[in-house]
Amino acid sequence: MSIPKYDAMYLSLLKSLSDQAIHTNKQIGEFIASDLHVSADERQQQTLNSGKNMFYDRVNWACTYLKKAGLIESVKRGHYRITEEGLRVLSSPPISFDNDFLCQYPSFLAFYQRSIPDKQKQLTNQIDYNETPSDLIDHALSSINQNLADELMVEIMRKDAFFFENLVIKLLLKMGYGGSASDSGFITQKSNDGGIDGIIREDKLGFDQIYIQAKRWDPETSIGRPEIQKFSGALRDEGASKGLFITTAKFSDGAKASANKQHIVLVDGDRLTKLMIEYNLGVSPIATYEVKSIDSDFFSDDSD
């Protein structure tokens, strides 16, 4: 048989976690393969153009989508457990257990809307023939990167605050700040830092410095105006003119307005993970696809 689509795995995936224990991706995949009668040869022989195993790639995406809907939870990377809502759905499965069904969960719909911002906020299991193949590629890449961003945030939150502060310095260096000197960017001492977590040179010659506040806070937390004002005070104490407040959390409208007035740049958790993906920090490419077009010069009438 052919490899089942990822949404055809949803019910089997919930069954694999019905004992309410924690199971790995591999254990889940083996259960799904048995439940849907996918042989070992079929699992190993079919690969994507990227070289990834098709079966386990679809298992991973099924896990991602059910996690976004809140039917399963990720205990740590690659380890899942069913939730109370997942048990409820498993006790009375829908006739059509697909993405349309998952759209009833705001968390899943929000994930989809972030992944495909320019598409109509509606899910269907059919190809949208009003979109070009290039559009579909862009949408798929957006979805992949959004999921990667979420995974990055999970890993960041597993680490301590000092790791996060170093991560921020590494990101800024990747972005071209600082230059090549060994002291281009550094973390301040944990004690008595005066509200400044790090300092980095703005350019290779070190004409100016950027003072950094790095807060590894709950991604659902909203940072308000008072925190910006405290950071602004720390900058004044240092005689600094440029500040960067970077966090895993969010910023309130009041915080944004205050930062704009005081020339403080804000980077929230969403932008942070996007920058990490863009500058290859904490991530690595697994596949490269070439999109080719006709060479007009080759076929021009002037060529021999």
C-alpha cells in the first residue's frame, strides 16, 4: 500500500498514546505502521526528494498538528503524551478526523494563520487550484519554519537564563555586529550588572556600543512599560544611547510606545526565533531544492 497521508494517521496516533504514558516518535511510528498495515519495506523504501523518510516525516507532521490542537503534548523533543482533550476525542472519534476538525481548536487555527499569513483563514484537505505552484511552495516553507520556530522556543525555554544571554550575543555576532575581535560582544557579570545583561560593538571598529537586556520569560508573558523604563534608566546610568531589549516573551503596546520614544529596539520571541532561522543559529539545513526556469538566452534567435 502507499504511505498514508499525515492526517490519516491522526486516530492511530491518539491510539498509540492511549495508555497515557510518554512515547517517542519512533514508538508512535511503529504503532501507526502496525495499525494501518504499513510494512517495514514500505516504510523504508519511500523517500521524499530531500532524502527524508516519507513515513516518519508524515508521522512527525501528524504529531505537530495534534500538538498544536492540544490533543497531545510534547514533554521534550520527540517525546509525546496524550492530553485530557485527546482522550476525550479518542473516546468518541469524529467521522472525519482531519484538519477541518482541528480548526475548532483556536490554538491550531492560530498556528495555521501564523504559518500562512497571506492565505484565507480556512483549512481544507483539497489543493487550492487558485494558487500557483510557487505559492504552494512558499506556504509550505512558511509552515515548516513556523513549526521550527516553535521547536526552537521549546529548546530555549529548557535552558537557563545565562544560556539565553549567550545565545543573544551569538545571534548579534551572526548578524554582523561586533566584528572579529574576541571582545566584540560579552555578557556582563551576573551580579551587580545594573540591569545590563550584555554589551556588543555596533561595528567592527567599535565606534559605538549597544547595551542589551535579555529576558528568558514565559513566551505568553507580556512585558509592560515599567520594564522598558527600568532598562532606560540602566542605559542612562551607563551613559549609553543605544539599547536592545530582547526576550522570549511579548511586548505590550505601552512597552512598544515607550521604547520608540527612548530609542530602544525591541525583539520579542516571535522575531527572535525568525532571526535564529534566518542566520542559522541553533538550526541547520537538511535539504535544498532548486527551482529552475527556462534560459531565455539559450533559446533566443540570436544564439547559434
